[in-house]
Amino acid sequence: MSDAAIRAGLASLLHVDVLAAPEERVTGGCINQCFRYETSIGVVFVKVAAVDSLDLFAAEAVSLESLHAANGIRVPQVLGVGAAAGHALLVLEWIDIGRPTSASDAQLGAQLAVQHRQLKPLYGFKRNNFIGSTPQANLWSRDWVNFWRERRLEPQLNLVLSTAVDDGFVERVTLLLALMDGFFTSYVPVASLLHGDLWAGNYAADATGAPVVFDPAVYYGDRECDLAMTRLFGAFGNDFYAAYNSEWRLDVGWQQRVELYNLYHVLNHHRLFGGAYLAQAETMVDRLLAELGH
């Protein structure tokens, strides 16, 4: 999408003037193009993608607005979402970000516990959304184990079947799905407001050092899901976990479920990126089945 088209789309979407200074391409991410633009209401962050990504952007906007309403962790304010010149645009507040400190980690842990205390009587969300670019179904459910099986792991397994995987792996994942109730014999999680994609790449600090999170895939589910993902691609600092547990201690059996929750993301990464993720998923499935005595 040309610079002129982005400017015109911004002006129409936000009803603002877009200054003549050249745009700045923002690095990071692997799905969309991102830019920094100067407007008459200040600097804005703009995501640009093909128009068929409009629903993805609309889902992200709803997720951000839900997290903002929780008054927990800072997220970018949504300024607008729409289509222009055959492309989808998502316009967000610009936040100058930097590397988190141990103080940022501790604040994030405490604020995440506050966010997780936003509860619903059911698991799911008011609309479907996406994990990365993969559709994520959020139809409400009263049963958490069924939700995780039917809305999370089974859809990923069905997507994996379209790739080159051996029958033995599929059989073992299918067995895990049948037996996973064994991880919840004495634990029934409450339905907490989750970020849904809380890894280190979606966390930074603002100019004051306060934590900021972005690129969410929000739903209501077991708070352990967010905590598990913080350990998947490089664990957060110890101050984060200490502060979270100080605010709301995790169940004594939480470590048994870390890989069950992270398997969802590893299977998704296999579908999106290939590489060594399938081997990682195979190892995770074997360990989980061993925990269950198989």
C-alpha cells in the first residue's frame, strides 16, 4: 500500500490531518506492515495488511479494548479500524517503548493478577478472534476441559493433519485429548480475562518504565494459560512470578499443566512456521502422556 493511500485512509478513518513528514516503518512482527505517522492529534501507530485481514484487526481492537477496560496492564488505545484502498488499517496510540527492568517485571506480575480477577461465569469470549493469523474459536462453554479440548487443541490438531506428520504422532495427540481430564481431577479454574498470547515479544515498558502489552488474543479461561506462555519462548524475570504469586498464588499443581497449555501455541507455530516446532510438540505430548501413565 502506498504512502499516499495510507495517509488518505488515516485522514478518512480518524478525521484528522496527516502531516507531510515522511512515514517511518516500524520493525517487529511477521504478519503485518507497521508504520509511525504524524497527525494533527499526535503520533499514531498504524498496522497495514490486505483487506481480508480486516476481521483480524477488528478482533485485535476488541481484545485491546477489553484489556483496557480491566484497568490492569497498559495497552495501546485503539483509535480506529477500517479499510482503505483495498487494505485493512488498525490505528493505535503511539507509545515510546523500551526494555523492561526488574521493576517493570514486578509491576507486570501484580497488574496481571489484577487483570485475571476480571471473571466471567463461562469460558470463552464474546467473539471469535485469532492467535497470530490462525482463527481462534471462543464459543462460550461451562466446562473448561471441554473448552480446551474442543476450542483449542482439536482445531490445532486438525490443522496439523494438513501438514506432513506421521500417524503415530496423531494417535498420541488423540490419546492425550481423551485423557487430559486427568490434569484436572482436583482443580477447576475460574474464567479469568486472559491476554491469550503473552510471550516476551508482546511485552515492553513505556517511557516511565511501566509495563505495556500488545497483540492480544483475549478470552476468558484458566489464568495458568497466560502464566504458562510466559515460560514458552524465554521466561519472564523472577520478579514477575514473585509479584504475581504475592497477589494471587497459583494452584499447587500448576506445573503439571504448563505443557498442556503451551502445546496449543507450539502446534500453532508448527503450522505457521514449520521448523523444529513439530519435534518440540512430539516431545511435549510424550511427557504429558507419561505424566498420565501412558
